[in-house]
Amino acid sequence: MKGYRLFYFIAEAFRGLRANSIVNLLAVGTISMAMLIVGFFLLVFFNVQNAMNSLGDQLEMSVYLKDGLTNHEKDYLFSRLKAEAGVRKATYLSKAEALTLFKKELKGQETLIQGLGENPLPDSFEISIDHRYANSQRLETLVKKIAAYPGIEDVSYGKQGVEILTGFLKLLMYGGTALAVLLGVSIVFIISNSVRLALYSRGQEIELMQWIGATRHFIQGPFLIEGMMLAMLGSALAIGVLAALFYLLPQEVILFLSRPNGLDFLPPAVITYIIMGGGVLGLIGGFISVNKFLD
Amino acid sequence: MIQLYRISKYYEGVPALREVSFRVNKGEFVFITGPSGAGKTTLLKILFCAELADEGQVIIQGINAFRLTSSNIPYLRRNIGFVFQDYKLLPHKTIFDNIALALKVVGTPYGEIERRVYQVLKKVGMEEKRHLIPPKLSGGEQQKIAVARALVNEPQILLADEPTGNLDPESGKDVFRLFKDINMKGTTVLVATHDWETVRKMQRRIITMAQGRVTDDGSQSPQHTLTTGPLPADLGITTRRPFDTKP
């Protein structure tokens, strides 16, 4: 496309935006509402995912050993565990060390284990998990694999907590995707209506352009750009409102909601994708209307 | 330049054109006359590819109009200027912008647009009014602007549908004088009108129509007629786009 043609399209698109300013403002407002919901979901999603990553770094797994293993067998198991994908760190905890720790944890209530006589706790390996493995499915696979090693009595980790968080993240992802699709369709519909109004208001001009030899692309161009700009403006406004709400949120609320590292706003790349995605939806909406009008 | 061979057109079964055949050579000035409903406008619309004939063949500048795809029609129209009875000027745009639009759609660079608009406005004697909007002009002046717009791309053919229908006699004469000048410079001109007085005074070829048929062709000669013989399968017709206006 020649530069001056693109310049003409953009200039005409701005003229169209100005000419139907009230309708377009309403469209931008409605789009920004829809995008605000999408942005909010993404914000929650990213923060929950960040929380999962942080939890993943703190997530530990206990691998209990059978009684009677030789030192050589324990060394072999230790090196195998360390080499396992998803295992960040592994430390050996003898049954005596485990009892000492247990006693420390029972501080003041040591009498509870006084009558046991023999140390009932097994030798174990304490494993720190790579945060990328902090979802129930991957952890479960890892547990099954480790449990199948010879000499392993049992493997345990905070299964319930991980399952709850993974489920919540899934719910957010699927629910958010469904909502985004629904809102995306609404945005296409809104843009398509706004562009249709612009087309009707410039019907005389379009008819004349067809008479004087304008190609379909030449007529389409400004309306596609107009649709794209409307949706991008709406998306940018939504991001602005979301950012304002986020940064104006009282500190107490942030502390209440936040994970140990605090709440994060959407990363710049995601903001760019939201605005560009809005632009693509605007293009689709504009394309539908212009094609219907010209056919 | 233009060949029509047994063209017929029906609207809901009612014939608007019936077996119309004639040929217009390059540089000719032709009047198409007849009463309202004779089929003059339909004929011009077919020549402009705004309507498709139901029967027959239309050859414009060697192009078979039936074989043109919709995406190629704009390129044909860039070679044909059209002047409407109701001018079809955009009321909110200046005279300059109205004419410049015809150049913009063909991708003329901005630098050249100003020069060519001024040139064509000078040709129709309206260069002083380029900053005005159409409602500020008289009917005759508006029609001159419409002619200027039709000419700005230097078309080889100029079609005009009742161009003086809304004008007073004096303005009508001005417009016809303009057509005459344009024709003198080599443009083929076809004017549909029922302004008999002007038609007679101009002493040009007159095709008379009634009820969708050509009832008289003022300069009927072998070189103009195409009414006999079988329908030509291909009159050396090409569907390639020989236009040089694609940007």
C-alpha cells in the first residue's frame, strides 16, 4: 500500500470518528467496559499464577524410606532423586534428626511422645520442588514415579492445597477464556454497529466513490481503520481504568489480597496484547459491516 | 470505442431495452434522445457497468463488459467520466475536495492533485470558486463542477445523463459548450437528453429511442450499424485490463 493511501485512510478514519463522535464515544465506553472485565480476569489470573509460582518455590515433598536400607542404597536413592526433573533440592533427614525436629515442633507437649519407646519416624529425603511443577497433575506424576523407586515407603506433600490452587487456576483460565470469547463477540458486534452507522451517514459519498472508480479496498480502508481505532481506544481506556483502580486500591486491601511479594499489575506485554487484540476485533467488526454494506 | 450488439434489458419481465445495436467511434459526439422511459438512462448505465444487459454484447474500449469481474469494473470506470442530472456533488466538501476525490480514488499523489484540480477548474472557468461548498453555487455552476470532476482523470469517454435537466436555458448552453470543447480535444461524448432544441442546434449524430428501441440513428452508415448478421462470439474482444490507471 502506498504511503499516501494509508495516510488518506487514517485521515478519513479520523474524520469519521469526529463526524459520529457521540455514537463512537458510546462505542468506546461499551468496549472499555467489556475489556475491563477481560483485563480484571487477566489480572487475577496472573496474580494467582504468580502466587502458585511462589508457593511452588516453597513446596516440599517428603520421601519416606523403608527401614533397613544400607548407606549405599540411600546414596543411590539420593543421587537418583537429585537427578529427577522437577526436583530443585534434596536433603537427607535421618530418623533421629526427624525425631529431634518433631520434638521441637511439639515444644511444651513432649510428653505426648514419651511413651513411644522406639523412634517411630522413618529416614526420609526432604525435596524442594521446582515451581514449574507446582500443579497437581505434574506433582502427582512425580510422586508416582518416586514412589515406584525401590526402598521407598511413602511420598507425601501438601496435595490438598495444591489441588485447590490448581483447580482455581483452571477455573480462572477456562472461565476467563469463555468470558473473553463472549466479550470478544460483543465487541465485534458493537464495532460492527458503529461502523454501520458511519457507513449509512456516508452512503452518498460511498455511492459516488463507486461511480468514479474507487475499488472496494479503497472504500473499505477508512472504515476498517475506524473500527480498529475504536476498539483500540476502548481497550486502552479499559487498561487505564484498571490501572487506576489497581494503584488507587487502599494498601490494606492489597495486603489482605496479596501474596508474600505483593500484587502485580499486568505485564507490559499483556497490555500490548489486550490493545492489539482489541484492534483485531475492531478490524473484524468493521470488515463485517463494510462487506455487508457493499454487497 | 463503443459497440452495442442486440442489447436487451428487462426489469421484472418488462423490457427497458430491446435489441439495441450501434457503434460509436473514437472522438464522436452522440446525442441519445427520446421521451422519458425510452431507455436512455438504462443504456448509459449499461455502458457504465452499473447495470448488466440481459442479452447481447457490450464492448467498451475493446473490453467485453459481460466478462468483467466486479473487481475490474472500477478500472473501467476510471476511463469513463459520468455527468449526472443531479450533479452528485458532496455538499459538505469544498469544490476542490469534490474534484480531488476523483483523483484520490485512483491513487494520484497529493502533490499532483492540486495541480490537476486547478487545471480542470480553469477549463470549466470555475477556478475562483474552488473553496466554496456546492450549496453556495447555482445549478449551472454545480453542473460545471460535476463536468470538471468527470474530466479530471482525462477519460476517453464522457457519458452524461440529462445534464441540463435541472438547469435554466443559459446554463444549459454553457454546459453543452463545455461538452463541445471536450469533444474537440478528442474525448468521445455520449449525452442522453430530451432537450431537442440544443440537440438540433449542435448538429451532431442523434440516436433516437422510444420504448427501449433505437427508432432512428441520425448518422446511420455501415460504419455505425451493427444490426445484422449473427451474434459475434468474439469481436476481437479481450477481457484483459488494458487500463493504465491502476495505481
